Amino acid sequence: MSNKAKGSKAERELYQMFISNNYRAVRVAGSGTMENTSCDLIAGKKGKKYTIEVKSSKKPVKYITKEQIEEFIVFAEIFGLTPVVALRFNREGWFFISPKELEDSGKNWVITLEKAREKGQRFAQFFE
């Protein structure tokens, strides 16, 4: 399975989690492949509105370009949404963090599985 297919699968899985938890959600067409698509999902319910950047990794570390996170945060601010980075590490499940929890590695932002366990929250913790 290609990286793009894995990413799309993770987005669909997370989309379904929101729907199953009484949120309304949309996947953003062209996310990751087209300009000006600065997030993967938008989800909300009364009083709660989020923009979500979805990342999955089979390795215990995930790098995200600074440019991608900067555009993501600007997008969230323009629309008045709370930015959330959703991370799925193989055999570990989902962790949800604020972009502020990402660590600077110079060229990129980075999050390790260890840091995700420490600072991240599970779906019910983060969104309920």
C-alpha cells in the first residue's frame, strides 16, 4: 500500500470516529496533494470546532515540515477552528495533540511515540 493510500485510510478511519461520536465531519478534498489544502479533516459539534492534520507512522517518530504546520495554523486561525494534530502509530492507536506540543528539530517539527504517550490524549479525552 502506498503512503498516500495509507494516509487516506487513516483519514477515513478518523472521520468515522468523529461520526460515531456524534460529530459532523468532512474530509478535505486534495489534502496533501494540492495547494491551499491546509488540513485533512474539519469536525465539530455545537460549541466545538476543529481542524485536524492526520499523520500515521510505522516508525516511533513522525516528522512534519514547518511549512505544513504554519499553513495549518493559519488556516485554523482564519476559520476560527482549534488546530489538532492526530497521530496514529502502528499498534498504538490514536493520539491527539496541539501543534504546540511538536518539538523543533531544525528543518521540521517532530513528535516521537514516547512524547505522544506523554503529552497526547486519546479521542475521548481530547474531544469530550
